[in-house]
Amino acid sequence: MTHHHSLMPSGQGTVMLNIGAGIGALVIHAPGRLHGHEIEVSPVGDPALRTHAAVRARYVRGGASYAVVIDSLPEGRYTVWRDPVNALGEVEVPGGGVAEFTWPQEAAAA
């Protein structure tokens, strides 16, 4: 399966999120060296049900930061995958809210 993502930087205020009752979003802060990499998440307990997004540059006051934004996630606990086989960590996504996860600087990505 081939995925096409625009890796153009996001301008200030250009991210729209689909969140609400029972639906949340996840922002994964990543090191710049992961720019363009796909990061996958899945509900804890169902690793086959994955969704993904690419790390993109996001320009903020003081420079660029790099992040993945995944919205429309049913509320619950999610696994963040380091690569297709190895989990990196878990995060709780609240309904009507946005969870944040920080990719460790020392963690490699496949």
C-alpha cells in the first residue's frame, strides 16, 4: 500500500481537528531527524488496527518544531509504534480533547 502525504510545512493556525464526544486527537512531538517518517498508532490490545501520519515541520514562534497530528481517534489508550514490530510507548487519548506524546530523542525509527 502506498501512502501520499504532503510534507510541506504547516503555517500557523492551519491544523483542523475532528474531535468531540468520544473522539480525540493525538499530537506526537518528534525530533527533526524523523521529518517525513510515518508514525503508526493502534488501540492498546489491537495492534492490527493501526493508523498513521507523517512527521511534518510546523513553524511556530522561535523556529520549527516537528510533529505528527492524528485526529478522529476513538477515546482510549493507544500504542505508539517505534517501527512495524516494536512499541515505543502508550498514551491516553481523551474524547473531546488532544493528547500529547513526545518521541524520545534517543529512539530510532525504522
